[in-house]
Amino acid sequence: MSEKKAGFSTKIGFVLAAAGSAVGLGNIWRFPYLAAKYGGGIFLLVYLILTVTFGFALMITEISIGRKTGKSVIGAYADINSKFKPLGWIASAVPMIIFPYYCVIGGWVLKYLMVYITGQGPAAADDGTFFNTFIGNAGQPTLFLAIYMGLTAVVVMLGVEKGIEKVSKFLMPVLVLISIFIAVYGLTIDGAMEGFIYYIKPDFANFSLKTVVAAMGQLFYSMSLAMGIMITYGSYMRKEDNLETSVRQIEIFDTGIAFLAGMMIIPAVFAFSGGDKSALNAGPSLMFITLPNVFESMAGGRAIGTVFFVLVALAALTSSISLMETIVSIIMEKFKLKRIPACLVVIAFSIVIAMLSVLGYSVWSEVKLFGMQFLDFFDFLSNNIIMPIVALLTCILIGYVAKTTYIEEEVELNAPFKSKGLFRVMIKYVAPVFMVVIFLSSIFGYV
């Protein structure tokens, strides 16, 4: 039996690895600022409803495809229907685009972790000069990119069971504990409870179509859907494990971390800004500019800042591992390479692409692709264009070509499919509409 076929040795190993993939930078900073921008508690409610319906249907589809075919994303789609083989190639492009720039951001996180460990937190608490100076000089970002990608590669080189599974079993419980600690501590700050109430109390006056679209988009990206990741991890899943309960457990981990991220950030920033919700709508700068100011205003800010960036680094690492593993799986399958040579190929390719993002903020800052810097363009292309297309075509393939029974048979190998009716409705009718809405809203800048 090949290394790839050996897969995860336990159900909990699979669940934690898949949950680790889903839990990443998007949960830690994107979820909180979207929640603050689109209604607080009502956004949270909509997100939870979509998680157990829309998100569930897409995730169980991808994991079932992986486990049933036992192949990487390219081979899996071709195995279902030869006419859909190009869809596998399109889906495989997503991790190849995301992984390099994700490692660039991961390098930024490592830099800030070092800043807090060495007591330089006050220097980072400014109007953005510290951050802009850092990314504006290619030297340090390149160094931290190399360190971060190296850490990721070491885990992937160790393999599925000895690397990804072992690391996930350790990192995921640590992530949960750190998240709870920071979230509870943040609530002790004067003025924080106002932000917490806004975050958890649904106010239907704040509900709008934009709330639904934003929640759909965040869920879509948060759960690592349409990236080939869940198909890859599904191909490593044991046949005797209950697929439906595994997906539900992944949802709990992913949504739980996202919820705790909101608890960590929204109340603290509310307290720091005097209740100004716009302070949360800062995108990437929320983590690297706004939060250092928040930490500086807190008692024990250095310690909390250090723990926070440890959390973010670990969350980012669990996701980058899954991205790299997906690419490595494709290389191993298509070119018959062993794991370590495949990893070296991926590293070489990714470093070249990642340097475009690094240089795009420094010596090539004047170079734009469709008006965007390299990193922003790669993010837009993968998240806003390719992923919705992949998900839509997957729904068409399973709902109308292979039929939903293709997935249902795999789920029912060892247990009844309790949510079969929900799955059918979502895949055939609801999810395709959602995909079109997400795609159009992204293209026309609705959210």
C-alpha cells in the first residue's frame, strides 16, 4: 500500500486535520470584521444557519468524493465523469495560487510574534508606519516567508500520519485553549461588554441581503471549500469512519474558533475605540495595525499580544499545511514522484510565486494587475473567481450528472445518512444559487 493510501490512522486525526485546514487566518481576522460590519449578532446567527446547511452539504460532498475515489482533486473529478476532468485542473489551481501568498502573510505573523516576544510591541502600536516599513523592504519579509514555508514543508514531508495527523492532534487543542483564554481575558476590559453584546445579540434591524452574502462568502472560504483540500483529506479518510458525524465535528471546531475569534477581537476593539464599529472594518490592517494599538492599551498587553500571535501563527500553519499537502498530493499522483521530491518541487515553485507578493509591496509597488498589487490580485482571482466556479460546477456534477446517490452511497457505507433530504435540496437547488450570488457579488463589489 502506498503512503498516500495509508492516510489518517484515526477518525479524530482526520477530523482535527480537516478542522485545522478550515481554521486559518480567515477565521481569526476576517470573521470578526465581517461580523462587526454586517450586524454583529444577526451576522453570527445567519452564519450559524448557513454552516449547518449550505456549508455541510458542500463539505460532505467534497470529502465523500475524496474517500470514494481515493485520488487527488484532478483524478477524483475525472473518476466521477471524464468530461469533468478539466474541473479537477481548475480546482487544483486554487491551492497553487493561494499557498504562496498565504505563506507571505504567515511570514508577517511570525515577524509580529517575534516583535512581541522581544518586547517591541510598543513600536508596532502606531498609525501603520511600523507595518508599512516592514513590508516595504523586501529583506525581512523574504526571510520570514522562508522560515514560515520551511515550517510548513517539514510537517508535509513527514507524511500524512506522522506529520499532518500528529501535528493537528497537538495544535488544534492548543488553538482552542488559547482562543478561550484570550476571549475571556478580553471581556475583563472596561467597555468590552458593550461589544460582546453587539456581537452575540441578534438585532433584526441590522439584517440585510448583504448580511447573508457576506456570511455565505466567509463560510465558503472559512471551511476550505472548492480548494481541493477536502477532497485530498477525504482520500486519506478510513472507510470505517462515520462520514456525516465527522463533517459535523469539523463544523463545530471551525465555527467554534471563528466565534471565539470574534470574542477575542470585537469586544477589545470596541473598548479601545469607544464603541466605534468602523475600527473593526480594517481588513488585513486590523491584525497588524489596529490590534497592536489595542494590546498596547491593555494591562499585560505584551503577554496578550504574544499569546495572540502564537494563536494566529498556529492557525495559519494548520491551513498552509493543508494547502501544501493538496498540491503535493497532485504532484505525487500525476508525476509519480515520492513525497520529499514532490515537496521540493512545490517549495521551488511557491517561493518564486510568493516573491511576486513580497516585491509587490516593495520594489515593484508601482506594478499593478487590474489595479491591484500582486497579493491582492492572487487573492481576488482564487477566492472571488475560481472557487465559486469550482463549487458551482461541483454542484452541477453531483446534483445532475452523477446524481446525489453518488455521494449518498459513500456516506451510507457504515451508517444511515440522517441529513440526506437536506443534502439533496442544498446541492441541487440552494447551493448553486448561492454560488452564483457569491460570484456576482464578488465581481460587482457588492460586499
